[in-house]
Amino acid sequence: MPEFVPPELLDLRARLRAFFADELSQLAPVDGENVPADVAQQVRDLSRERGFFGLMQPVEYGGQATGTLGRVVAYEAVAMENSPLGRYVFGTPPGLIARATGPLRDRYLEPVLRGEKRGAFAFTEPTGPDALARNTWAARDGDDLVVTGQKSFVTGGATADFYTAMVNIEAAGDLPGGLAMVVIERETPGVVLDRRFNSLDGGHHVSLRFDGARVPATNIIGRPGEGMQRAVGNITEERIEIAAGACGSAQWAVNHVAEHITAPHISGSRLGDREGVRLRYSDLQIETYVARSVLYRTARLAESGDEIINEAMAAKVFCTESAGRVVDGAVQLTGGAALITGHPLEALYRRVRSMRLAGGASDILRLNVARGRIEFGAGRM
């Protein structure tokens, strides 16, 4: 670990790893990525007992509101276990709902933190020749917004109770317009789940359509015109977490390969005694080391109060692409067994591939990093 990580976070890392080794390993075996509901609930209950569940949640609601460095340590430690149970250890971060005020906060924040309601971030607009006509917008009608448009890719949308959607609100009289984040209940008339689909990493997604969905204007988070700023803040946190998960996954792969190449081999000598194998293995170690250096540098900048939009994008691109190369190399060094469905590297290979698209595709982020520097002089890279 980097030398600047404080003792309490080193202890958190050790406790999380022991939690998997000593307690979660005793639960009923899980078939692949499919975790039965009762086992998932057992993980949540045990996590609450050990004080992990509220790490990412607000203090005023019983959470610990761990800072960026703490989140990096925690997400990386869980990813190092390469376990499907990992996604149930931490309670749902409140995301944009944490920034809601008044009745909107009361209606959604506490149920989300308790796990009684699930939200989904509806941001991605459709593509194609008629995309502009299908963008999401809202007209004002008295105290309501009438929302029309489409969101093409909403992760977790099939099981969400509500959507936090980016909507372009039209100005009306003295009431301002502009992009805004709006909370829209799934059961609102006019909200249509166009299509449900799965991705290769096991994720579940939907395409949404809003056909004149009527929503109270009080469901706006903040004010019209603030939508993009609020969305970017939420996405920046997500990108750091994805980067941390990627680094944890790379470390698991490196450790897995170390065990494989130092185990007895049919040839009579260990694979790790061969110079070519050592060269390939050292590449995996070096790449993981550099990726973690990028990750922790970015977390440290965030802890110091710096604006890290550019750095978070850079970290997300570099760490996820590094993890892809490391896991690919681990598959090659492990051999054909790693391609068999059910092998932990086979599942990890699919998962790390999806990371290069989640939270923003790599090349889109590259363009944004360049734009941030050339047009705005942003960042400390």
C-alpha cells in the first residue's frame, strides 16, 4: 500500500479481507455470478454487524461517509476477493439523492439507505439519425413537468423503484429552464420499459421511454441549469470506484497467477522457473503497480480538496485498460482451463472488459481529458 495511507484505512483493508476469509467463506456456495436472495441478505446482515455496510452512506443517517481515499481502499479490497458476494457488502450509496432537499429527500433518501427502495441513474441519451428528436425534455404544466423522450441504457433499471433522470426543462415565464436531474417513479403513467437486456458481465439494463410522464416540479434536485454539474459530480465518484475495482481485480489476477506458476507441474518443474513465464508474470505485476499508483495519486488529490474531474477520467481509463491487459495475460499464463465457464478468470475477464465502457467509454473520456486541458486548463496531470 502507498506510504501515505493512514493506519485506520490499512486496518479497514485488513478487516475487509478477513471478513471474506473468516465469515463469508462459510456461507452456502454460490453457483457462478448468481447469488440467491437469502445469501445476499446474509451478506448484508453480517456486513452491518461488522460496521462495513454504512461506509459509503451519510453520517446523519447512521453511515460513515468515508472519504475518497477510504472508498478507494474499500472497493479495491473487496475487488481483490473476486467474489460475487462483494457487491452486497456495502449499502447503496445515496448518489444524487443525497443532494436532494426537503420532502424529496425525506421520500427517497432514507428508504434507499435502508435498502427498501432502489434507484437507477438515467443519463444516456439515444444515438442514431433521429437521436435529437428522442432526447429527454420536459414542458411545464402548472406545478408539474410533462416529460418526453428516451434513455437508451439504464443500468439496474428493470428492478429500480425510481429513476434519477437528466431532463432538459423548457423555461416558462419567470421559471427558468435548462438541464436538471429529476426523480421519476417507475410506476408513473407514461414511463415505459422499452427493452430489457443483459451484458456480458452479467449486468441487467433497460431502455426507457417517457411518453408524457407527469412529474411534480418538486422532484427536481436543485434547480434547472444545474443538471450537468450534478451529474458530473456523481459520475466522477463512480469513475474512481470503478478504477479501484479494476485495480483490485488486477491484484487478484496477479496473485492467482503466482499460485499457478509456483504449483507443481506435470513437466516436473514449476512453470515459474521458466524465464519466459517470469517475464510475462513481471509485466502483470508492473502494470498493476503503475495502475495503483495512478489510482492512489488521484484519491490523494481528491482528499486535498482538488477538483479531480480530469484526473478521475484519466484514472478510470488507465486502471480499467490495465486491468484488462493484466487479466488477459493471466488467462494466457493459466491456460485453457481459464476459458471454461465457471472458472474465476473467465468471469473476471468478462467483468473487466465491461469496465472500459461503464462510467464513460475510454475514448470518450480521452477526448474529454484533452478538452479539459486545451479548452479549460483543468487538472494537475
